[in-house]
Amino acid sequence: MKLRSGFSSDVSEIVYDGYSIVYSLIQIAVYMGFKEIYLLGVDCSYSVTGKQHIVDSGFTDKQSATVGERMIFAHSIAKDYLNNYQVEVKNVTRGDVRSLSTCNFRRYS
């Protein structure tokens, strides 16, 4: 599986999806000037067989088995950018937080 992602410093030009809407929103928050970003409910889990979104649209992602790994990859790209610009992402999600803890973002429970 070939993965690609980036992190945008100018969201008026491009926003990378990073395999998650959260990734896009982090880029927007950074562009708006936030230096501390708190995440709630971001656990990098994704149902392979069940409901995949809060609203059931009937769409099933055929690549859902690898979504977690794709998100972890994207967060590792973001980590370098965020560290260089002294932006801190704090995940306040309870439980196992695969993506963000793997990338050594500071974690609060």
C-alpha cells in the first residue's frame, strides 16, 4: 500500500485529507493561528463491518481495514510540521488512542 500525505501551511491553497477529517481540521486550526489544539473523540478506530460514520449514509469504505494505519501515517507527517512551528496537539480522548500516541503527541486523559 502506497501512502501519501502532506501538511498545508496555507489552507487557501490546499488542505490535505490525511485519511481523516480531523487531519484537515488541524491544518485549518494551525492556519488560523492556534498553538494549542485539543482533540476529543479521536481514537483512530474505524469499523470494518459496522457503522462507519455518525450518520448512516449507506456508504461503506472498501479499504476500512487499513484506515487506522493510514491515519497514523498522516499524523506522523503532521508531527514534523507541528513540532517545527511549536503547535501542540493534545488528545483528551479516553481509552486507547493509537494514532496520536504513536506519533508522540502529548496525551491527556
